[in-house]
Amino acid sequence: MSAALAQEAEPLIRLRNVSKTYRSGGRAFTAVSNVTMDVRDGDMVALVGPSGCGKTTVLKILAGLHEADGGTVQIGSQASAFTPGRDVGMVFQQALLLKWRTILHNVMLPADILGLPRKAAEARARDLLAMVGLKGFEDKYPYELSGGMQQRAAIARALLHDPKLILMDEPFGALDALTRERMNLEMRRIWRESGKTILFVTHSIQEAVFLGERCAVLTAGPARMAEYFDIDLPADRGLDIKTSDEFGRYVRRIYGLLGFA
Ligand SMILES: Nc1ncnc2c1ncn2[C@@H]1O[C@H](COP(=O)(O)OP(=O)(O)OP(=O)(O)O)[C@@H](O)[C@H]1O
Ligand SMILES: [Mg+2]
């Protein structure tokens, strides 16, 4: 294999037998046990599993907010170093916008934190707001936007500093069903247009199959990876795909892994 090919084949994230035990008040609780997975650069991976199975813990380890206490975590490569503060963008269940800042200035927040040049950051924030469909809302305040619009602003904010990796922790959980469907379509588009590597946590099996190019199914008690597989659906997905046989087969497979079938 040529050097270029070997480099291309190197994953952005390599987790090997990663474990995490929380210790508090003299008690130990293993939240994540022996998780092994590779994530390719530019991939879209859905992490799905029941409440408490360790999804947020995995994201926090990747974001550098928690340290694994077993196994190895490698992010980036020799060719491309990785700094969690600089190279990760996070989106949470709630948009967490600062209510005293305009939408534009909320999106520019990472530039202020990282001390990036403001003029370039503003231009990028405006472009990103247009990409997430919020052109014209730059000078509004968060309370003037719907929940879905606020969440789109949070996605733009996560992209501002051009991170290599976007971690999304159940970002659409608080949205109504129709807005959530729309956001799923938007996410596929944003992923394809931005070329970013995205890890997306969800409780919704349908959302995992619709969004993911790959799907990691985690189970609780013990917390472990049940399966990690490709979702072989067309890159250009419309909501109608949810009624297809292939889509249904993936959904049933995940139900089975989670003990529902
Ligand atoms: N800081 C902590 N200290 C002690 N235990 C913790 C801590 N954070 C999480 N846990 C425990 O670890 C387990 C996994 O938590 P985690 O938040 O990763 O689950 P999750 O899969 O994200 O759940 P949910 O879907 O409800 O968000 C849970 O049982 C939780 O109680
Ligand atoms: Mg969680």
C-alpha cells in the first residue's frame, strides 16, 4: 500500500477496550466496559442504546472531559495532531445559547474562547448561519427563535472553529416529532456539505438508522458495545427511506440487539 493510501486508511478515532469506572462515596460503577471502535475521518456514526448505558461517558472521553481508566484512546494521527479543546465541537440536548448574546455572537463564542481573529470568525459565523438556514436571524436573541432554530444555531456554533470532530449528545431530544424529522434531513445535508466526522448519540433507533453511515449499539448492565455495523443506505436520503424494507431490517436488527425482539 502506498504511504498516501495507508494514511487515508488510518482512522481518526481508535478506541481499544476502553473502560470507565466512576467512583464516588466509596462506591464504584462501571459505566463503559471494553468498547472497541474505529471511526474514519469524515464518517457519520450513530451511537444508540438505553438510558445509562454509557453513551455520554464515551463522548466525554472523546472530548477530553473524562479520562478512560482502561484501554487506549487515540484520536488524530501522526500526520494530524489532535487537541480536544481546539478540534472538538459539541452539541448538547439543549441548545445552551447565551441569552444575552445575539445569535451571531452565540455562534462566534468558540472564537472568543480560543482567541481567534474576530473578523474572520464573524464572516465564518455568517456563512454557517446561512448553511443551517438561519440567514436573517443573526441579530435576533435566542428567545426569538424556535427550539429547532436554536438547535441549528448550536450546530453552527459547534462548527465555528472548524473542529475535526463533532460530538452530538441527543441534540434533538427536546424537539417535537416533525421538527426532529426536519432536523434529521438537515443533519444529513450538513454532514455531507461540511465533510466533518460526526458522532451522534440518540435514543431513537429510527434516527440512528436514518443519520448513520455506521451504527454502534451499546447495551447497559454490563455497559458494552453490542455491535458496530455499516448502514448501507444511499448517501442521499429522503424521509421516505424510513418506509423501505432495508430501513426496517436495520431497525429490527437494533431492536433485537437491545432485547426487544
Ligand atoms: N460523574 C458520574 N459519577 C458517577 N456515576 C456516573 C457519572 N456520570 C455517569 N454516571 C453513571 O454512569 C452510567 C452511564 O452514564 P452516561 O451518562 O454515560 O449514560 P447515557 O448512556 O448517556 O445515558 P442517557 O441516555 O440517559 O443520557 C450511568 O449509570 C450513570 O449513573
Ligand atoms: Mg447521556
